[in-house]
Amino acid sequence: MVPTNPYGHVNDQDLSFVANEARRKRRRRCLMSIVIITTCIAAILLLFSLTAGRFRTPKFRVRSATFGTFNIVNSTTNASFEISMNTEVGIKNTNFRRFRYRSTTVEYYYQDRKVGEGNVFNENVKARDTRKFVVPVILSSSNVTSSSELRNDLNVGVLPLRSRSRLTGKFKILVVFRKYKHVNMDCTMDLVVASRVLRNISCR
């Protein structure tokens, strides 16, 4: 007696159907992989565009100051000053990424005449943080041309000053991308001679 095939009879047509079905499944899996990869790339690009476009410019400003040498001359024939000032400066980063900035200078003016400058060295500010540091500067009236105005300000006991600077820095995005920001400092303040403090500090 011839044994019976428990799987039944399999002809060429059945084998062709099985092979076609296997190829169809492979194509479906390949198509799904392509769709998933494309979706991930699109999501990353969308996240990059939204993140890069929403970076806020950090704030760069004078906060306070202490003083060392404080030479003031206020006579009817001559008015001058030479002051050693240690300015506390702050860079506030409200973003969720670290801000790395380059070295720059902070310039100080009296009556639109430059009276001193201090150096800011390259560093970084952590995400959602404020970096505070001291910038030493010597304020000198050697470039001031109007002695009468300076004498009047010294008589009142208040020296109006202005600080200006431009800070260039960058944020890293997805390791390989960079977002650059330029931060301008423009602060006005009053140096009270009697108490040796900075008051009415206003920055924009």
C-alpha cells in the first residue's frame, strides 16, 4: 500500500503562490521600514527647525560695582577723575541649551567720550542659568574735553556713565548644528561719588 501524504498534494501553482506571498510580505516590511525611517527624519528636522527658531537672545548687562582707587579732582581750573572699578557683569541664558560665547570688551563712556574698557573672556553659560563675573576697569577722564560739564557733575556728586559691548556666541543643536546669537549691551548708570556706588542701572 502506498503511504498517504499527510500534507496533501502540493503542485507548482501552490509553490508559486507561497513564493509570491513571501515576496509580498518582504516588500511590505521594506516599505514599512522606509516609512518609519522617513517619519523619524522628518520629526528630527521639524524638531530642529522649531528648536533653532525659538532660541532667545541672552541678556548681557552690568549688575553692580565695587571701587578701589578713587581719585577725584574738582577745582575751578581743573576737573578730572581716575577710578578703579570692579564691575559685576551678568549673562542670563533663559534657553534650555548651553550658550558658549567668545571674548569681547566692555567699553565705558562719559559724555560720549570713552573713559575705560574691560575684558570679557570666552566661556559658557549653562542652560537656564546666569553667569556672573567681575570685569576690572580703570575709568579716566583724560579723553573728556568739556571740563566745565565734568566740574558741574562732580559738584552735584553724580557721574553719568554708559557701558557698551557686543557678545557673540552659539548654541549647539543635535551635536552637529550651530545657532549663533549676537548679544548687545547698552547700559546707563550713575556713579554716586560720595557713597561710591552705581545707581539707576538701566540696560536695553
